[in-house]
Amino acid sequence: MGNSKTYNALFLCTGNSARSILAEVILNRLGEGRFRSFSAGSHPRGEVHPGALALLREHGQDTSGLRSKSWDEFARPGAPLMEFVFTVCDNAAGEVCPVWPGQPVTAHWGVEDPAGVVDLGEQRRAFLRVYQVLERRIELLTLLKVDSLDRLSLRRHLQEIGKSGPRR
């Protein structure tokens, strides 16, 4: 057990209030110590969306330490070194990201923005859909034999995972 590496993963979105927060919490739960997850935004909203918090609490997740923060925090000296960086919204994928120290493997796992849905009943369903898609992708990530794959294979696997939907 002593040689098992913990991989740091960063989920990026524009606002860091919904999708990236959900992904952070899901990977910390499913990664069971193999992965340590973080999230950030290019233009953080400064608060976690109430719909994201409600959904996480319904799934029995602790939401106390969650906050909306800038991706600059993770590009600074002394920040945790990332092995993986995922964009979960199309805006962040098109933005010029900071240069991440250590050359992490990157992938785009775009999902719809549930915070953009106006009708509250529909918004709740949108949050649930996004949660289920992210949970499935993250589950597939945790099943990868990360340490035995070369960079190119790993990137290809992560891009494939990014196309998967919720478990049927």
C-alpha cells in the first residue's frame, strides 16, 4: 500500500459554482484516496450555486468546505501539483488556461450548465442529469489503471470517457 500514488485532479469551469464543484466532490468520494480533487473557475462567481449544494446534501455529501475560487490559486507556486486537469464547460475549454506546472494530462468533459436553467423544477432535473453524467465519467476514471498507461493512451481514454453519458 505504501507505493500507491495519490493523483491530483482539477476540474475547471467558468463560474466554479456548479459543474466543477459537483465533479470535485464526486471524485473525492469515488477516488477513495487514490485521487484528490479540486475545482476552480476562470471567472469565479464567488459562491456555490444553491442547487449544487442541495443536490450534494441529498447525496449525503459534506458541503462545508466548498467555495467558488479562481484557477489562479492553482497556478501559483506552492499550489498542489496537478496530474489531471478537466474542463467541464465549453467556455473554459476555449479560454486560455494558465500554464499548469508539471504538465498535467488534460481532457474536456463538457456538460450542460444546470445553473443556466431558469425554471426551478427543470433546473433541479438539470442538476441531477449533470451529477449523473459526471458521476459516470468519474467512475470510469477511477477504474483506469492510471500508473500503467503512457501519457498518450491516458489522454485518449480520458477523451473517450468525456463522451459518455449517465449509467443506463
